[in-house]
Amino acid sequence: MTRTIHVAHSPDSDDAFMFYALAAGKLDTGDLRYEHELSDIESLNRRALDADLEVSAVSIHAYAHLHRTYALLSSGSSMGDGYGPRLVSKAPAPSDPREALRGLRVAIPGTLTTACLALRLYQPAITEVVVPFDQIEDAVHRGEVDVGLLIHEGQLTFADDGLQLWEDLGAWWGRETGFPLPLGGNVVRRDLGAELTAQVARDLRASIEYALAHRQPALEHAKQFNRGIGDERTDAFVGMYVNDWTVDYGPRGREAVQLLLDRAFAAGLIPERVVAQFVG
């Protein structure tokens, strides 16, 4: 008997690359049929709070609020290994961006994003203005905010539009901790049970491995979602967020997730201490 598993992820080139094999029917998934739903990451974070999806991409920040209902799959992470969400402005970078941010209006792509969590750890004394992620650069240009926090392809294209880099929060986190910044992951609902969860975990890992082994056709699929950044930048962006970390967090990646959650709790930014649990 066929069972449908709803898998939700962002309509971005990196997620499209990751899920290419499943979406294109390249894998034998037995009696499981995967139905893909696409939405921006903050919307997925909010939907996961209602637990209406079996599998979803979520921010690690959001996972802190979901951990009783969902577990992290060992595959599917988006790690900022020396790079990550970027703070940009029309004004040139000040000598001390962290201090200069105090009291400024900063556009964020959602309060449950890891980008927002990293910003709060970096400098909490700001005025947050929630703006859809793909409208943040425009909000900066119009002067509606002083600084924008960019995720997705905007991390590569902001300079094309005349914006100035103030800080790369992934680079800052690396300097601060020596670890990559765990931005997002795939979660699976705990009530699926051990056998079904194991099959889902195998299929999602196989999809990532297939894409990395068949990079060109996977990139052809992914570039449908690249928001006009071109083939070369699509390849670069996919390489940033679909790599060995994505196949499996590994011990260091798991430690990075726990470190972020622990620091968030110590700073009073999440309601309780969360011990990350990984399956698959």
C-alpha cells in the first residue's frame, strides 16, 4: 500500500538541488510517494509549529521550539562554514559594525530564522523589522530600514545593487566559536514511528548523495529556482549549502548545533535548554 509523505522545503536552488532525485523520480522509494510543497523558510517554520507536515526544512532556531514534535534528520543540513547571513547597508561599513548597529532598524527575514537568532546573539540592541526575505534589499534602498539581513542568493548579489557589507554573521560565528553556523536542517515528525522514519531518512540521504554524484543534471533542475543569479552563481550557491555537511552533520556538525542552542538559551533567546536529537 502506497503512503504519501509530504516534504516541504524552500523554493531555492540549494533545496531544489538537494531534493532533485526525489522530485525527478530517480530513486526507488518503495511504497513511499513523496509530495513536495514549496514555501519560504519562515512560513515553513510557522507551519511546523502546527505539525501538519511529516517532513520539512526548518531553521535550527525554529527547531528549538519544535523539538518535542520533530527530530532532526541526520541529512539535509545547511551549514555556514565561514559564511552565512549578511548584514548590508547603503552606508559604508563602520569600523565597529556590532556597536554601530545599536538602535538601528534592521530588516530580518523572520523571527524564527537562524539568521535572526545569530543577529540577536551578535547585537540584541536593535529594532527588528520583519520583511519578506526577497524584499529586504529594496527596503534598505528605500530607507525603510538602516540595515538588511540577507539570506539565500542575496548573500552573493547585494554588491551588484550597490549595497555595502557590514558583517557576515557566519564568519563572525566562526571567529567567535571556531564552528560553522548551523542555519537549517530537515526535520521528521516523531509520530511516524521508527521504521517509517528510518525509510524517510534513507531516501532523503540518497537524494542528496545522488545530486552530488550527478551534479550537472541536478544543477539544471536547481537553476529553475535561482532567482536570476546565473549558472555560475547558482553552482557557487549550491556548493555553499549542499556539501559533505548536508550528507551528514557528523560529530562536529552535531556539536555546532548544540553549541548554538546552548548559547541561545544562555542568552535568554529560546524558552528552554534543548538537547538536539538526530535520526537516520
